[in-house]
Amino acid sequence: MISLITPTRAKIAIAQNMKQRRLALNLTQAGLSKRSGVALSTLRKFEQSGAISIDNLLKLMLVVGGMRKIVEASAPNQRRFSSIDDVLSNKTRPTRKRGSRS
């Protein structure tokens, strides 16, 4: 799949979206920092550059909402069947976890 958004642009967009969520909740940077446990300097850097660890991003999302959407967005695509014949003719086997013998 071709994406027209670069990782750099995605980081900036995520940071802008987070700032809008923060403002919609009438939270200052200091207020969000205190509620989330993310250092104020980290939050400021994130809103300016988009740079943040996944741990800190999830802490922020816990406060402003949207964590479930991130988890859902990272889930693998499920194959959709259009008929029972598609289901019955499906030849793919479920992938095993490394080391499992089932």
C-alpha cells in the first residue's frame, strides 16, 4: 500500500492533533503534564517537533482520549469474506506463535 504521508509529517500531525485535544479539554501543557505523568519539557518538545516515546504518547492518550483507536489502528487487517463459499475455500492457516506446537 502506498502512503502519501511521510513519518515526519505523521509525527507533526499527531502532535497537532494532541494539542487540539488538550485545548478542547481546557488543559494547559502543565495540567496535561501533571495528569499524565509526562514531563512538561517532553510535552513541549512533542508539541513542537512531534518527537515522543510510545510510552509517553500512550500516557497522554490515556488522559485526552483516543488510546483505543491507536490500538485498533495497529491491529492486523482481518480478511473479510463476502460469502460462505469464501469462508469454506479459505486455504490460509492461522499463524503460529514462535515456539508453540499447536
